[in-house]
Amino acid sequence: MENWSCAFARQAASDLDVYELLSGSTVPVSQRLHYLQMWLEKLCKAFLWSQAYQTEMKHQVVAHVLPGLVADYWHRVDFRKATNISAFREICREIDLLHPQIDAAGRRPENVEYPWAGASGAIEVPALWKFRLAQKLYTVPGVLLLKAAAGITRNPSVFLKAD
């Protein structure tokens, strides 16, 4: 029987597969970002479960967990390229904000799942929205972050504990 950490890690790998599949397609960016958010949230929760932090299972885990996981991963693989941790944290915060329950105290209602009322009162649709995160993923910090996160997802044994 799998433990919770392993189960979250397996589901994160499945979400990564779908994210990669959608990234090469013409589906709306909201669909790709939805799987990105789910993948990275589950990866971070797999790590939290492995460290016995079950009580801290919230939706805003990517910004708190992923930068440290990536830094540790790079240390283990002896990656020495200069990195901008604040840029990673900014991207991770944007990933957390994709979740509909995270709206920065009402200042960021846009999310990848449900329509919302825009500042003008117009109803906005995720499939038609231009998410600010989409372009950030193609910057050097975005590419490095996702490459490291994919490496961790494909080899979660770096933090998983067997039952």
C-alpha cells in the first residue's frame, strides 16, 4: 500500500504528463496552466507529506515549497548556473494564484477554472484570458524552474520515504 506522499507524487507525475501533452497543443492557455498548477501543487504536497507536514496542506504551497525543492535538487545534481530565487518565488506565487480559492484578498480574481467578474463588471472566461504567468514560463527563470520541477517529479525518490 502506498503512503500519501507516494500517492501525491504519482498523481503529480500524471499531471505533468498531461501538462506536457497540452503544452504542445492549441488548447487555451488556461487548460495548460490548470495542469501546471495541479502538477506543482501535488508535487509540493508529496514533499510535505514526506516530511510529516500533513496539517499544513493548503492550496498555497507552491510558493512556499517549490523554490526550496528546486534549490536542493540543483545542489544534488551539481547545477551551478546563477539563478534568481526572487524570480522563482514570483513565478511560484503566480502559479498559486491560478487556483480559484487564491485571489490575493480579492485583488486577483482571475483563475484557470471558473469565470469571474472583471474590474469593469464584465464576466471574464478563463479560456479567453491572457494570464500574465504564461509569458513568464518562457523566461530563463521559468524554463529553469519547470525543468528542475520536472526532474524532481520524474525522480521523487529524492524525498520520498518508503513505508
